[in-house]
Amino acid sequence: MAGTRPEIIRLSRVIGFLAVTLGESIERPEALDAGGIVMTGPDPAGVVEAVRP
């Protein structure tokens, strides 16, 4: 189903944008290794750090 978290993770690599997840776990850990997603957890400071250039 389009719009689900796994679909967004997959599309982040295809389209070339960085996806940020606030979760504590991820269904596709290979996305972390490939650099398509950053896991920050719910901490606002972590989110800010993840999206800073």
C-alpha cells in the first residue's frame, strides 16, 4: 500500500531523498546501511541533527 513506512523507505532511495523515522525500530534495517533513512527516535534534538546539512 502506498504511503506506508516500508514504501517510503524504499522510495527514498529510488527518488533520492533522505527519510527520517522517529521510531525506535525499523522493518528494513538495510535502508539504514544504504543511507536512505536516518533513525532519530522521538528526541527533537536528534531530528534537528539528522536534517541539518
